[in-house]
Amino acid sequence: MTQPMNPQPPLPTVLEPVGEPAGGSAPTRRDVMDYAIGVVAATAAVAAAYPAVRFLSPVPTGKGGPVTLRLADVPKGTVTLATAGERSVLVVHNDEGAVRAFSATCPHLGCGLRWDEDERLIRCGCHGGRFGMDGRVVSGPPPRALTELTVDMVGDKVVVT
């Protein structure tokens, strides 16, 4: 029996990796997809929980000192937003000349209110609540009328407490 001149080494039956990249293994597609799905799920959970937390939290009362303004700054037939520190109030001077004041905080979820001159309504920009100049709910989700505040006339000044 003769031996071959250049013997060949046996071929491997299983492919083995030549080497790993420096710093560990590279992420697989599955790893990337798992991470992306986790980020989307966490974002959805936060987005779903935020309204529930806001709904269950107490509505700010807007307590503070008295708000004072000149009667001339509140023309008849309008509503004026007045602030003192952290307290905001809506001062209503109706067409008959009566002056009333309401909290500028929506009783639904505590959003700020503003006067809409075109519609002649007090509006909540958050959820579409609308109130008349008398503070009653005209439309939208608010559960009750605006909180009415005490108005005192001292000379030509309107003092809201």
C-alpha cells in the first residue's frame, strides 16, 4: 500500500465561528425587536395612565388673596381674566351692569378657562367645556357650574375674595 504524497486534513463536519466581535456578541434582530416592543409598550402604558391620574387627583382650588381691579377695566357685556399671585378669576360685567366673579379653573379637570368674545361664552380649552356668563354649564363634560366668588364694590374698584 502506498501513501498519498500530500495528505489532506479531514474537513470539519460542523461550522464553527471564526471569532466574536470585540466587546461581546452583536444584538440579533430579535433583541432589537424586543427592545422596540418594550419601548412602545412602556409609552402606551404611560399615555393610558396619565388621564386616569389627572382624573383622580384633586382639582386645584386657586386659593389666595383678594383680586382687585378697576371697574373701568371690565367693560359691560364682557368677561375679564384677573390674577393675583397664583389665583385667577373671571370677572363678569353683564349687560344689565351686575358684576359677578367665578373661579378661572374648570370644575371638570382643573384646566384654565378663557373668555371667547365671538361665542360670548367662557371656554375650557382642554376638553371643550363651555359656560355662560352666569357660570352655568352650556355644553361639554364639566359636572357642575363654575364656582362663584364674592364680589365687593369699593368705590370704583372690584374686589374679589
